[in-house]
Amino acid sequence: MSETDQIAKPYYLFVGDISDEVIAKTALGIVQWRPSDCLAQTDASGAIDLGLPRMSPQAAAASGARTLVIGIAPAGGALPPAWISAIVEALEAGLDIASGLHIRLDAIPEIAETAARHKRQLFNVRIPSRAFAVGKGLKRTGKRLLTVGTDCAVGKKYTALAIHRALENKGIPATFRATGQTGILISGAGVAIDAVVADFVSGAAEWLSPDAPADHWDIVEGQGSLAHPSYAAVSLGLLHGSQPDAFIVCHDPARTTMTSTSYPVPSISRIIDLTIGMGRLTNPAIACAGIALNTSKLDEATAHDIIGETQRALGLPCCDPIRFGVESIVEELL
């Protein structure tokens, strides 16, 4: 399990000079859900505006920032060589570094040497701090909801966080279970499930969502997609291990091909069928509780139309969790 309680706040968010919001999802997610933890962003002339002041590392440190958070999640979780000098500069300015990348910061000589020389800390959020057993598939007490997707980066984390917040506002016991680096930085704990060795993914998910009181909901952040040629394996292990009673399908209606592929985005109904068919292995009672659409690329009238059409076609509650809230899905759960 990775825990972030030791990471000093406020954050200085590194987004470099990228322009793709999908790659900047870590920074965007932290700003969305933990704005009080964020002080500034890098001052590179990129197209990603987090709504924070743009500062150099020296200015951010002088303004009170404590940790540079690498807010970018490139494909494969690698650290581009061009970023190393910026991270070294932040260490020299007096900042710790937190990373959700697959590569360990201390495995990069320039970063490790600079951190040691300036007595700064390096946090590898994505690297689990413990070993996990293989999954057993045994029934656990409590209730679980998993967000699944027709693709990567369609809103699984945001949907899970929105449902968790709505349940808590109603006084219903619930815990958000983070399974990715951004969710861990937002919630303070979790397991980066895609960094777990394949044989132990379902076991890690079982450990993450243990036995709980009968009225307690674990809201498990989904990863990847069962239909994605690159990430279906981790999605399946998470499905079997989280053993969900309910799942929400997350979908971007403006997207035509799956991330980093030429494969068409599968239909929502196909993902429902795949999730139920595979999920019954560890929970025969698994059921779809609703659809979450990411309508951020649509105008409001079109978004309302597509939500209504989807709800009528599938006979399930449908919403945009960020734009219009999750009340209809929460009512279905309860």
C-alpha cells in the first residue's frame, strides 16, 4: 500500500510543456479534488492551465510550496529525459519530489544524488510498499462498487470520488479505495494496481477492500478497460479482486477510438455484458447500477440529450458526475 501522509503540502504541480489533458490527469485530478493542497504550477509555456499561479521552482519554494508533484502520466509511466533537469532544479530549490510514474526516482542517478546532497525526500507513490497474496475469491462482508470504463481516462476516478462524496453527505458509511497514483495523492492511501505483479493483482484488490460492516460501501476506483488491448489484464484482475456488488460504466460519448490505439470504443452495453460475465466468477450477484458520461467536450443541451437517450436505451440511471451530479445513481444504489 502507498500512503501519502508524509508528503509535505502545499504542492507545486509539474506539468511541463505538454498540451494533452489526458496525460495531465494527475495534476488536474489533484486540483479538482484537493484544491487547498495546491499552491502553484510549473511556468513552462504549455497549454495545460490548472488555474494556479505559474511559478519557477525557486518562486514556488519561496511562496511556501513543499513538494513538487509530477502531475503527468505518460503512456508506460516512464520519465522523459527532458524532465530530469527540471526535477533537479526543484530539489536544488528546496522541494521534495512526489512521483506516480512507474520508474523510481531514486533509480535516476542525477535525481538521487541531488536529493541526497540537499537532504530532500523522494516519494514513489506508484510503488507498493508491501507484498500481496494471490487472490482467493472468498466472499467478503460489506458492499462494494467498482467503476469500469469503455476506455482509459473516461472518468472512472472522478465518478468514484463523486459517488463517495454523495454517500458521505447522506451519512452512509463509505470509503474511496484508490487504485492509481492520482487517487492515492487525492485520498492519502491506496494501491497503484498497475504496478502490482500480474499474479497478485486480484489479491491486492482483495486486500484493499477487506471485510466491512454490512451497510458500508467501498467505492473502488477502476483502471483501464476490459476491452482495451493494452490494459484489459489489470482491469480483469481488479474486477475479480474487488468483487463488486455494483458497477458503474464510465464513457466519453465524444471519443471514437480507444486511447493510444486504432480500436473503436466499444459500446456501453458490450462493457456491461463483459463486466457481468467476467465478474460473476467472484460475485454471482454483480449488477450494473448506472452509467456515467463524461460530457466535458459537449455543450450543455447536447449533454442533456445524450444522457436522456442513454438512460432510455439502457434502462439505467445516467448522469455526468461532475457536470450534473450523481444523485440518480446513488438513489439506485440505495
